Amino acid sequence: MALRLTALPLGMSRITPARLLAVSLRPSASLASRVYFHDSRNAAAATGKAAGDVTDVYKTPEYKIPPPNRAHGSHHWDFERLLSFSMVPLFAVSAFNGAHPVTDGLLGVIVPIHAHMGFDAMVTDYLHPGKVGVFGNKAISWILRGTTLLVLVGCYQFNSADVGLTELVKEAWEA
């Protein structure tokens, strides 16, 4: 019994099932965290810094702030809002008047561009060069551009050689 009590944390002479569960679920210093701590000190020692000074290891990467550009700022935001607001009457006209080449053509252009801008904002916010690297960011951006181009071509083909987007939605709705 004395060996068991010495293995318990201090102040736990009376063990209850709740305390035993709390002790077993308590986070412990894992091997990975200890290795990371020692690696940071080794990296600091390799750079010639003192053993306790690891400021260079944890320094955040520096990014160049681009110069202000109205085309990428307020004009871009205005274009996004105009595109979003124009879809409301376009969908309403398509719903009430049915299929028409003009509305189908506008839907085939505006909806993919709207989706492209939304995914581009996601790439900018969550897949930036600091997270996925410069090459990864460029690759993701070009994949998005290529996919948007393929969707635009597909919408054109569907509108010109098939029933059109409005008729497709109508048939799918009635099915």
C-alpha cells in the first residue's frame, strides 16, 4: 500500500474513482513536445545564441505588404457586390419567364464568376503562401482559374448545344 501511495500525486492520499479518472486523463508531457522543446534549443545553439535565447527560432516570417491598389481594394469589392446583387433579378426573371438565350447566357457567365470569386477569397484567406508555400499557393490559384475556365466553357456548350441552364433546373425541379 505504501508503494501505491508514493506513486500518486501529492495530496491524493484518499483515492476515489473520480480522482483516479482525473489523474488518468490528465495531460502529460508527451515525447513530441519534449523533442520540440529540445530541438528549439538545439537550433538556437546552432545559430550561436545562448541556450535560453530562442527568439530567432520563433520569429514569424516577414511578408511584404503590397502597395495600395484601388483595383484590388474597393473596386474589386464593388464588383463582387454588383455581381451578387445582379444574380437576384436574373434568377427571378429566369424563374418567371422560363428559358431564354439571354438569361441563360448571363447565368452561364455570372454564376461561375461569382463562384470563382468566392473560392479565390477562400484561397486568399486560408491557403496563403505562409501556410502552403508560394508554389502551393500559385498552384492552387492556377487550378482554380483553370477549373473556372472549364466551367465557363461547359456552360457555353450546355447553353448553345443543349436545353440551357434554366430548362435544366426546371426539368430537375419537376423530376
